[in-house]
Amino acid sequence: MVRSRLGLLAACGLFAGTQALVSCDPPVPAEGAADMATYTPRHLSTTLTWWGDNRKRLDAFMDTYGKGSSSYDASKKPIALFDWDNTIIKNDVGDIVLFWMLRMNKIFQPPDKNWRRTSFILNPDALTLLKACDSLANAGEVLPTGKPEGVACADAILSVYLDNKGKTGLAAFSGYNYRRMEPTYAWAVQLQAGYTPAEIGLLSRDAIVEALAAKEGATQTVGSRQVNAYLRVYDQMKDLIESMTQNGFDVWVVTATSEPVVRAFASSVSLPSDRVIGVRMVLDASGKQTYNLQGCGDVPDGKNDGGANFEGNEIMTYIDGKRCWVNKVIYGDASAQAVNQRPEDKRHLFAAGDSNTDVVFVRDATQLKLIVNRNKAELMCNAYGNYMNRYLVNPMFIDPRPQQTALYPCSSTACLSPTGVAGPCLDEAQSAIPDQKDAVYPTM
């Protein structure tokens, strides 16, 4: 069992419980007539800065569809979906946890020292690079990636994960659906194999506490590289989630990060841990995570023996996969059709995201869509295309990006096909989106 530095106090402290842990989430009282009679709408704090009229529009949205609305039905709460990394928080907690695992020697040598077991779409060039780890530990033992003798191994793992590059600089992964998988994101979760979800939650708490305590802008050395060392919760997003919850919305997170990792962070924004949908792994008979992804829609659970015989491992909570997992978990659709868009009256009302990975579940929102501007082309084409005036764009709340001076190439190359071919973008009505100017950025 992985031991948390913070011991058992951490389990019911800053962060919510994870799978297989005793839940520390506060009880949610049932809503009834008395509750509605005493209900007072909560609006966003006026002390927190939002771009333009975004606060006003968000308040109006909550007034229109929340408990104060005459059409509100507590048995069918309106659903609001949020991405996690760089939408609710600054930086990526998946990065932070992988960096921590490398520093603390927590990644296991794969069976037979065969790195293709970790991902069947790793290319030979990446497998050659990862041979730097072969002599450091027997199969099933932890790799000393945080020790001097493990620097080359840590660097190899970081090259594959951060750069998507193998030994000679070729792409580390190939042969995947670009609308269902981001293989580097998936690999960060696959490298958590050998731990139970509860153990991942505990070690994640240690990494998160350290990153929240680090100075803004701090870096750390992992292997021979300097990488990010800090996280922050965006106060504005915490306020928005808490306000939506108090106003009667059913708030969820859908993330391309390991689900136990984000569950360990969820209480920082007053979100119950069971309202997190992330990357879920197949468990072995002892309850430990394997290298295989749980399936969704028309993709079965993963199975990978490291050779040519494999199935599944082809979808995660990424672009179309986010829609699939929302439909599977929130709406109970376990069919092959879960990858398809639901009818408008059976979808979420609100979505918030920051990256191309979020574009499909954001587009699926029927009333309001909040975009944190990180200059991600496909998402920003949709945001500035502003179909039916339902998009709000806000600069990043910490260290915002400057204006992108070039137009977003929406009419030509901003959107990717399932095979990775760049092409034009279409809006929700399947109309072409013209090239867009970056118009929401810090001016001071």
C-alpha cells in the first residue's frame, strides 16, 4: 500500500476520497419544498475578475435554469460539465503526478521488460529509447528514475510523454484515432499500472499538496529536464462551481487525466469525488490497475499482451471519447451508440473547457459554453465562430496568453479528422467557420 506523507489526516482533509476509500464528501441533503422555500440565488463574487460581461451572463444563466426558475425540476437537475486541467486549475495535475512518480521511483518495470505492454501503439523508435530502463530493475520492480542511475530512463519516459518522440526523434505513437485518443495522455495513466485506484489517489494527494505549496512559476528537475512544479486552483472557477451547485445544477468534471488523480483533487472546488469522469483502467483480480483502458461505446475494454494480438485501448476521455464517457456515466448509455450525440433535450446545458480535447462536449452543451483561451485552434474557431451567441471566452485567470497575432485558420487547417488530417472547421449547424481573429486576451 502506498503511504501518504500526510497519513490518514489527508484522507478527510483538503482532498476528497478516491475509489475504494471511505468517502469524505459532505452529505448532500435531499431537496424538498422547505429547501426551495428558503432558497436564495447565489451569484458570482464581484471581487473576482472576469472578462467583459462574462460574470453577468453566467449569473443570468444560473438564474434562468437554476432553482429560481419556475421550470426547475429537482428530480432532473440541469447538468453542467467542466474540463479539469487548465480549465478549473492552472497547469496539468496529470503532469504533476507523473513527475512525482518519476522523482519518487514509483513506476514499475513492465512484464518481460516489454514496453509495448504499456501501449500497443508505441513505435519501434520509442521502444528503442525506452531500453534505457531495461538494466535498472527486474520486471515488476520499481524503476529508480529519481536516482542518478535512472536519469536516462526518466529522460526516455519524458521524451515519449512530453515530446511524443523516440530515439531518433520520430513520433513515439502511431495508428490511433485522433478524435478518440491522445496517446501521451493515455500513457501517463497506463504507467500507473500496478497500483489500486485508492493507492493512486493517496500518492496523488502528496504530489498535489507539494505542487500547491510551490511558488507560482516554480520548476523542478526530473531526470535531466526542468519541468513545471506548481498548481493553482482558479478562484473564479471554484466560485462558479460552488455557485452552480448551490443554484441546483448537477456539476460534473470530464477529464483526460487519470480518474483517481482528479478525484483526489475534487474537494478543492467543493465537488464530490463521484462527480469526476476521467481515464478509467481495467483492474486485475487483486484490484490493481492494468495497462488497459476501460472501453466505451463501440470499443471494448482493452486487452494487450504486448504482441500483435490486442483489442480495445482505442478510446479515452478525449474529444469524441469525452462525449462517449459522458453518455455512458451520466446518462447510462452502455451501448455502441454512446459515441453519438444525444438529442438536444437530453444533453447538458453548460460546458467549460480550454483545449481541443474539450471541443465535442463543449459543442454538445445546449445553452452556454465557457472557453478559457489557451490559443487552441479548433476550440477557438468554435468559440469565436460563436454559434447562436452561446460562447463566452475568458483569458486564463493566471498568467494569461498574449494575443495570437495570426488568424486562426478555421477555413483550412484548424480541425483534425480521425486520421489526423488537418482540414476546415464546421460549426454546430455544419456550416463552415471562417478564419477568426483572437479577440480576448490581456491588454495590460
